[in-house]
Amino acid sequence: MKTVLVKNKNFNSINAENSLSVGDLMAPCYYINFTFFYDYVIDEATLESALSKTLERYPELSGRLAIDQKQLKLTNEGVPLRHLDTSKFSLQDLKLNKFSYEFISEHFKQNVEGYSEVPMIVTSQKLAASSGMVLQFDVFHTVVDTSACYLLIADFCSMVKSGSYHFEEVEQGVRCKYFSPSGNPPRYPHHEVVPFDQPLILQFPPQSPSETTTLYITKDKLQQLKKDVYDSGLEIKGRTLREIECKPSTNDCMISMLHKAYVETLPSTEEISDETSYALGIAVNLRKIRIPPAAKTFFGNMLTSSVTPFSKGSVLKSSVFDMAVEVRRGIGMLSEEYIQSCIDKLDQLKFYQHYVILNPTTLILTNWNSNEWDWFRASDIGGGKPVKFSRLGFYDRAGAILPSSREGDLEVIFAVLREQMADFKKHPHIQKYFQFDD
């Protein structure tokens, strides 16, 4: 393996520090992984040059994090670009294994321990028989959310491909712009916030008790899922669509179905009763919710979690439709007034973390599929779209919704307890609408 520290060649040290916003400090302290498999190879020098030019737009990424000081120091120490030895697996091997999550995670997941002060790590690796390459980005969540990662990755890939940025401009270097406290006490209790005296760096054990799989759902099956959820939900209560004030989206229906299957297949233990909390936490992008709306190209963290407080008993008794209505109602509560109240609450605390990250029974789902994101086209580095896009590095009770290589289809990376996975896959809802990578 060869590691190169790639720096911003036009670095300006006038602003040596950049304060982390309350949005940054609320984000989980771990790396988000983005992995792309290609059927062609780009040489190391081209990748290094493109990364250096990309850092001219994103100078923060070549700095170092000082979370205990609530700072992102603009030191230009460089982004580690790791060129790994050629993999023993070819693209054909990956296809024969159907790009199963278990296979690619075992053989391509990177160790990022000891890098917690580094905002981003980039890794490239050629596949055997010159059949392609793997490109990975591990970005520390305290620095950016998924929307911001899309800006960065699209700009880098465009720089590799054409020597120019994908986006005309990006709003960066203004992390605290949308997070000013009002000077008033918070208007809501904000139980979703857990205070700490020092930063909580989250380290997940390499040998997790969970098992991760990829569920596939086609565009047609997704439409059928929503129709079935609506039809059965309205029929049970004898209601009409007009009577439903809070109408769930397709995504609300799908994640509620996944949550129901998750809870209904949990291993039985004496500690679990009908009153046991099994809340559903959903990552919500605040860019459109803020008044006035934040820029789509804001580079930083602007996520929060909408938490629907289900118990085991309520999940067992509720229809998927009723669960989806509650999910949509919870997301709808994230008003500008509520967000400002949360900012005012966080301003009173030294450090803090999302409750959903720490609660061992909350299922956490994040949606990387958006009409505003085209991950496959944006990650073309010169020879066409990647063959596969995934996220490596998961822990129990978490899931991510990603676009599939076939337009309109979705992939859901989902992690549950190892002893639960077989029953989860056999759940009637899962069997009816989803396929697996095995």
C-alpha cells in the first residue's frame, strides 16, 4: 500500500480556524463510507491531481478536526489518498458473488481507526486482471452530512473526468450561518438530545453481533407496496383517502414496513415486553425546511432525526399504514420554530449527541435516494457510470436506502441481529416485495 497526503496547492492560511456549528456537533462522530466499483481503471497520478484541485474548493477537508475545541483547523496537512495493492478479486468475481454485501464488506471494507482527526480518507484499488477499480471515500460525519458528501464526490469525479467541477458553486466555509441561537430559551423539551461534558467519539466493534444484507426492490414493486399499504390500511378502519389528513409518502410506507418486520422478528427475551421502546429514527435534511430555505449546495451538516416513539406492542397492533401516518406526522413536526428551539437548546450545552444513536433499541434509517441526487451519473470518472455503488461499515439496527444501477429501483442495506436475520428475511412483507443479494 502507498499513502499520499494530497494537499490544496493554492492554500490560503488567512482563516486558520473554522468553528463547528451545532449541526456539526450533533452529527455522529464516525466515518460515512461511499464505495464505487468501476469496470475501468484511472491512474494514480490523475486521481491525486484531481483530489488536489478539489481541495481548492473544499479546503476544510485537508485540515484537522479538534472536536474538543469545536474547531475544524485549516492546516492543509492533507487528505490521505491510499493506493492499495491490487485486489485478488476481479470484476467477474464480484459479479459471480452478485456484489453481495457480505462479500464486498469482507474483502473491501477499509480500516479507518486512528484517523478521527482527519476529515476525509480516499482509497483506490485496482481489481485483478485489470478488470476495473474500487474508489472509496470515508468522510467524518462531524464535517459533513450525506447531501454535502454528494457535492464533494460529484465535484471530485467531474474533476477526474473533465478537469472541472460538477457544480458551478458551493456554499462552503459558512458552517454556522444557519445555526445562530435566538437568545431565547428553547420552547420545546428536546428529549432527542443527550448532553455530554466531552465529545463522544463513536467506535463500533469490528466483530459486531449484527449481520448486514442488501434488499432489492424494483420500481414496480415499490409502487405496488404503497398501493397495498394504503388499500389495507384504509380498509381496516373503513376510511377513505379524503379522511386521511396526514398522507404518508412511498418512502414512509416502505420504511414502516421494514420497521414492522424488524420488530416482529426480534428474538424473544425476558427483557423485551410490549412496553419496550422500539422507536424509528429517520434522518431528515433540513435544507428545505429552514425559513428561508438553506442553499442546496450548503457544505456542512444540516441533518436531524425525526423519531417516532413506537413500542413493541404498538408495532404488533398497528397496520403498516397507521405506522406510516405516524412517521409522516413526526417529520411534519420539524418546523422552523422547532428547529430554532433545538438550536437554542444546543447552545446551552457543552457537547451533545442524537438520542437515536445511543438508544440500543431504536432502528435508524437514512435515505440516500433523492430526485436531486444522481449518484451513478455524478460518479462517472471518465469511462462511464460505476457498476456498483454501496456503503460499507454498518452496525446493528441501522439501514440506508440507496439508488440501484437500474433507474427507479432501490437497494436497502439493512443490519439486524445475526440470530434474527433468517426470520427477518422470511417475514411475509419482506418476502412479498424484496429480493436479496444472496
